[in-house]
Amino acid sequence: MIVSDKVIIDLTDNFAQVGEPIEYSCVCDLDDGLLPYPNASLAKTEVRLNVTFVKPNVQAEGTIVCLIKGFCDRCLKETVRSVELPFNQTFYKDSAPDEDGYVYSGSRLDATKAVCDEIVVSLPMSFLCKPDCKGLCPKCGVDLNERQCDCDTDRENVFAALKNLKF
Ligand SMILES: [Zn+2]
Ligand SMILES: [Zn+2]
């Protein structure tokens, strides 16, 4: 299977069925640079949309599923996660009413930029192996999800220790 780096929707069927949603789906390989995570990459992106021709514009609504592979931001454990983002956009014929609007012309709708923008805006800021990952101890490096260490990493105690330093 050829995996494209673009999301291209052929509107031929939509033009024949005004007002009727038509299912569209594709798997694509988008730029890893979209991710805010230093240690993870975008393995694949699946786009599932209902595309409706609401003369003269096109409405696309559905989900973007990002498969992300890499290492947890906190504990560095190898992590694979599938993140679903809702998508709902209008594509204006030939020109948009404002500069943030997306456009299409002819029977070929290129939704790549709209999908990429949604990923950039909607992904959570951290890539975690689980929502409550406790991370690594900053002193001894033990994985705090697996066991507790005896290190004293309490903030107040760190400040107390600083106070007691003699110069
Ligand atoms: Zn983790
Ligand atoms: Zn420790």
C-alpha cells in the first residue's frame, strides 16, 4: 500500500450528491515535526471523515487518529499511543471569508494543512506512558512507577538544605 504524505479528497461523488455525507478515510504519513514531543515520532495518521457538499462549500467532520511511538516524557519508557482528535472544518470554494479559512477548487480537496493544523493545536503537551506517570527520581533515577526510593526530593527539604549551607 502506498502511504501518502497528503490528505486528498476526491469530490466527484460529493458533487453528484449535494447535502449527502460521504465517508472518506485514508492512512497517511505526516511530518514528525508536527509533534511537540522531543522523543516521539508520528508512526502513522488515519483520517476518517464524513464529507458533505453543501453547495458551494464542503463540510468535513470526523476523527484524526495519530499513532505515536517513542519514549515517555517523564519515565523514558518505550511507549506507543493512539490519540484521537475530533475534526470539523468547512472548506470554501476558491476563496475563504477570512485568512484562517481553508479553501478547495475543482474536484480535488487538499485537506493536508487543515489536518496538520488540527494535530498541532489539539495534541496534549506531554507524551506520557499513562496519564499519571510518576516519572524518574531526579536524584537516583529509579522509575517511581515501579518502586519508591529513599531519596529526599521534597522541595521544602531542598530549600532547608540550601539554607544550612555555609559559604
Ligand atoms: Zn512514563
Ligand atoms: Zn531516588
